[in-house]
Amino acid sequence: MGETKLNPAQKLAVEHVDGPMLVLAGAGSGKTGVITRRIARLVKLGHRPETILAVSFTNKAAAEMAERMHPLIGAEATKRLWLSTFHSFGVRFLHEENRHLGYDGRFVIFDQGDATGLVRELVRELGGDRNLDLQSIVGRISLWKNAFVMPDQVKPSDFEYDAVAREIYPKYQAALQNMHAVDFDDLVVAPVRVLQQNERVRQKWRDRFRFLLIDEFQDTNKSQLELIRLLANEQHNVVVVGDDDQSIYGWRGAEVGNILDFERLFPGTKVVKLELNYRSRSPILDVANSAIAQSRGRRHGKVLRSVKGDGAKVRVVALGDSGEEAKFVCREIRELAKGGEAAPGGRPFPYKDIAVLYRSNQTAKILEEELRLGGVPYRVFGGTQFFDRKEVKDIVAYLRVVDNPRDELSLRRILDVPPRGVGEGSLAKVEALRTLKGLSLERALREASFGDELPERGRRGLQQLFKAIDAARRALDEKPAADPAGPVKKSIVATTERLLADTGFTTMLSEDATVQGQRRRENVSFLMRSLTRFEESQRGISLGQFLTRLMLRAEQEEEDAKNVVTLSSLHSAKGLEFDVVFLVGCVEGQMPHSRTTDPKLNEVAPTDVEEERRLFYVGVTRARELLYLTRPERRTMRGKVVPRIPSRFLEGFPDHAWETYTSSGEKPMGADELADFASQILARLRG
């Protein structure tokens, strides 16, 4: 959407001032422009920027919003706005109201990996040799938290995972409290509880904000909705923007009912529908509209109309099996990239403008193999996030121990990284000493490093570790105002580099001569460059604030994608768009997923078939110019060939919008493609 001209529906949304409003923003309808223009208009009407809270779901979306605000209201006014995610708002709230948590003002944030690690420790303490899916336990605890179900309110269940999660939940909460930690769910749930229980605090925050704007409202869960209701002032100046047809996160607690029932929750709501699509060609939208109109669930009726007009028909392709499907996708991508027969009008499409989307991440394996063989460069989007890589989490754990001696989870993580002779046996002895004397884990380890309980190597290793940690803590101390000769606060980055050297972490990395070792060193170098940029932009920040910001912006720390094809699950592709999209695996059992159609597989918070239809709709609407819908006709199971049923979502398309498509067959690589392929192989061999 251009920044100068609004269509009539957008104009209505932008010019609304007081009272609740629901903006139903279809895919590609320019909703970010509507939000930013609305904020700009409120500021120009004389409303102070600091009285406006705009909430999005990702740091990337919040950053994009801030970037768009600069030319509209200026950098200074933009800084005064509350442009935030739910989680970063929760951090600011809890830092200001931390006394209501019972903490001393400092707390550590546990991400998904940390939460899983803590659950792993607690499951071990339960004993037994059960090989449990820890994510399933963490997921149950998360759903209970966001539904405001306290540990003592969870109902008994005969299902194993429910029973284990019910037993772990109170221990998990106690461990968080003991370590002065909060998990990501607490960043919303804890502020809600404070606001519910304290009228003075509630009125203070209601008085602070005159206008609330919530993006992607269809993705909110119960706790996020409650936070919005508690922050809303007497005028109910709440504007939410979203699309119930794109509600695809029910499995993690999102409530599509929040957007469907908004008018009941906020009486007097004005409803505006944004149905002009600025992204996709008409055939793509006609297929999308047809698919979502067949939904049997409740929805706000809307029909997307293309501003760009007509284009190539949607290509529906049947292939023999998954292997042939992958070969077809690879072949077509090569043709599109060089502007061959597959490309409409002979226009070449760069790799970076092409995506392959799938319902299950397992599908990516066969696609990756075929793309490698075909010399097509690619990236897997939404796979292992940068901050989930082991060496990166190890470094963050070191910093968290320096900042917070109570963070026992991080301390356990770094104890034997690099190996320093403190294995499970040594740790068991330390735990016994700790229990006997009632010590914290750090205190017990320090005592054990000078006692007789551990082998000499373990004692020396612990002494080296704590000497390095103490040096880092001293380096980061502020210079006392009354003592100019006191210690000067060192750069966080410089202190981190010294800490990693003193603990042997740097040496451990440098001695790993494998390809994986080279990648780990590159990841650490990327991390240090990222930390340097961040510290330079946030001068005077404390280590605790630094780590908090780091945790909340982790999703942004992906290296920039070059000219490569994107492979992505449908859930990860939300918010992305490409000129060409291949939506693969359009068969029953994959789309919709068998979990939603087989009652024996439904366990906790399952998505239903209508959410699967919405997921298909999201995939279709990622395409700007050209869309492929592919399906394998058979698969081999236990030596038998089994036919596959086409997805129910392929039914009912208007005839003018799609065509049965057949590739012109395998073609040899051209000279340029061969040169490209050879350079990729050489790059991989060099590692």
C-alpha cells in the first residue's frame, strides 16, 4: 500500500478516534500501513506519543512499524511511542512492578530451550527410565498457564503426559521462583495477575495509555486478551487488526474466538473490512477465496479482490510419489530461475523470490536432498534459530551466571563446557553437600572446589571457572560515584571475550578441526559482531538489561538470506511473501494433517480441520505471481504401494482460476547452471 493514498476502507480505519474498532485485514491488504497511518494521525491530532501502545507479535513486525513511523512523525516522537510485542511489554511492566513478584528487582528470562532443560531436570528427579517427549510436557504447562490454571487446579488424568505434566508443574513453578526466573508465558501471565489483584496498579496503567492498537489479533490467547482488557480505559479505545481466516496457532493456545467475539467483548465496536489485496494476482485470490469459503466454522465473511489484476492460473500438479514431487519442484525452480518454459512470459524469477511450503518439517528432507543434487541453493526457514544453536546458548549461559548467581540452570549448563572433570558423579556429590549444608548450587560448588569430595581435576576446573566468573563480575561493576579511583565498568563484549578465554571455551572451539567446528566458530563470530552492534546502540546498558534485550530479539538474529530458495513449514511462512510458491503434499493425512482427522491421535489442544483449512489459505496467499499446488498420487508402505487421496482443500476451485499442469520433462543443466553447481560443491567441500 502506498503511503500517500488510502482506499475507502483503509481511510475509515485510519480516521477512527474514540471507541473500540475491529479491522478485519485480509492477506496482503496493507494492514501495517493502516496501523502506522492511524498512529500518525492520532499524534497529529495532539495526542502524546507515550499514551499510545501498539502491540505486535514479533520484534521484526515492531521494528518495521517503528521504521515506517519515522518519516510520518519523526524519530523523537517514534521513540516515545510504546511499540512493543506482548513479551517485551511484559518485561517493561515487570521491571517497573517487580516488587509484586516477590523478586529483588532482578530476574532472568527462560526461553523455550531453558524451560525444556528445567523440565528435563525435574523429570530426572522423578526417577524411572521413561523416554518422555519433553516438549509435550512443556506445552501442557504453557497451555495451563495461559488459561490461568494454577498447579493445584489441574484436573487428574489417566493419560500419561497429562499426569506427568501435572506432577511437574508445581515443581517447575517453584524452581522458577527459586532462581528468580520467569518463562515467556510469565511475561504476559504475571502482569495480568498483578493488574487483576492490585487496583491501584491497574488504574495507574490504564491512565498511562489512551489508545491501544493490537496487530495480528487472531493469534492472541486467553492471557493476552485479558491483558488488553485490563489495560483498556473507560472509553475502550481499543483497535484490533487481524484476520480470523489466518488463525493457525490454536495448537499453542491462540483463541480464534477472541477475534470472532470482539464485538461482544467490547460493545459498540465499529467493524471495518480491508478486502483489497495488494500482493497477489486474481487467480491466486480466487483459489484462496474458494477454499476458505468452504469452511464449516464460524468466520467473518470477506472476499479478497486483487489490485494487481489477472495473471497466470494456479498450477495443480499430480506426481507419482514424493520423490517425483521433489524432482518436479527442483526442475521447475531451475526453469523459472532462467526464464524457461515454466516461467510466465519468459520472465526469470531469482531463487530468493521462490519458496517451497509444506505442512510437516519432515517433508523438507527429501526436498533438500533433491535441491542439493539439482544444484539449487536454498535455506530452511524457521529451522534451528540462531540463539538455539548449542555454542550460542553456552555463551549466553555463561553471561547469565555472571549476572545472576541464582541461575542454577545456566550454571549446570556451563559446568563441564569445556570439559573440566565435573561430570554426573561429581555433581551428585556436590548436591549431597548442598543438601547437608543448605547451600545454593554456586556456593556448594565453590566449597567443593577446595574440599575432598571431588577429584583433583574437577577441583582445579571449578577453581578456574569461578575465578573467571568473579573477574567478569568485577569488570562489569559500575564505578562508585564517591571513588573516582574505583573500578571502571568494562565493555560487555570485551568482558565476554575475556571470560570465554579464561574458562577455556575459546581454546575448545579453536581446537575443533571438523567442519562442524568451523561452523561453530563462525556462529560465535557472528554472535560477537551482533553483540558489538547491539552494545554500541545501547550505551550504558547493564548486563541484565543486555541479556533481556538479547532474549527478546533472538528471532531477528538470522543471517541475511542471499539468492537462495526458501524452504518453510506453513506455520513459519506466516507473514512472508514470494513471487512463486510451491505448496507441496496436498493430500489427505498431510493437509489436513492426520492428527486432525484421526481421533486416536488427538491428545491435547489439537488443531481441527478448519484450522488446517486456514493454514492452507495462509499458504496460498503467500504467492504474489505464481502458485503451484502439488500432490503425490501414491506411497510405498511396508512394501505395498498405497494410493494417496487428494486433499479436500483442492476441491471447488473456480474453473477460470486453475489448470492441470504437466512439466515438459527433465532437462540437462545449462553451462551457467553447471558452473553454479560446481561452485556450490566446492564451497561445501571447503566447509
